[in-house]
Amino acid sequence: MEPKTVRRAGGGLPARHILSETNGNALAAGTVVLTLDGALPVEYLNAGDRVITRDSGAVTLRAVRRGKRRVAAVAIAAGSLGNTRPDRDAVLAANQEILIRDWRAEALFAASRALVPVSRLIDGEFVRDLGLVEMELVELVFDTPHILYADGLEVASAALEPVRI
């Protein structure tokens, strides 16, 4: 998994943040996150670890919240959101926010990039609704919100205050 940090020169439409009704960014156990110690499963991370972010480089993790919850889930097929995006089949909570920076952002949200709940990308074939699933979820909390690299996707970190998922 390599960060997708190459930026295009020039204009384009501004970024949009499309909010879900319940914002609760949490990653499923087993999701691989880029850190200064390499690519690690999210459940191995602890407060004080340094995580690589799209917007600020390496950032110190302030807190980690873990819990098993029954949530709406979405499956994303490997490579369906771009070359190696995600780099393997991934399962995310439906309200996990994901950064899209391709034709989907312009076609669906009239912006060059958009931060949207993954449930907004469901197409029934490559991005599928799994219904309610019992999942071990891990919230990564920083001093400010960040975009993380998880399974080759660019996803939003958790909010400072706990949000019920």
C-alpha cells in the first residue's frame, strides 16, 4: 500500500464534504493502516503511535477507541475505486467517510474531490451493501481530523468526541 499523494496542478472544482446522518468514522479490525512503523492492522495501534496522513504527514495518535457493534456495512471489491484502491477487498462501516478524487467526485457531487460516507458509493456490484453486521470497530482519534491511508483507501479519522455508531 502506497500513499496516493500526487496532486494535479491547476483548478478544478472545490472539495465538498457530504455529511451522513450519523458521522462515526471507525475502521474494522484487520484494516491495514500506514504508520511510521509500516503498514499495520488497525487493532495493533495505540495512543502515541505515529500514523501517516494525507493532509499532515506523520501525526501522533491521541487515543484509540475499540468496540464491537452491530452496524450497517459495505463491501468494496479490490481495485474498484481506482488502481489498487482498495488494494484488497475491504469491509467498512457504511458511515465511514472516504475521500474520492476522481470522476466519481465530479459526477456524483459536483466537486474535484469529496469526503463522503462509503454508503453513498454503493452500486450493487463493486461496492455492495452487506446489511447489519457485527463488527469489531477501532476509532483512531487525533488532535484534529485527518485523512488516513487504510487498505489503499483515503479515509477520515474519528471525531474527538465519541459518536455512537
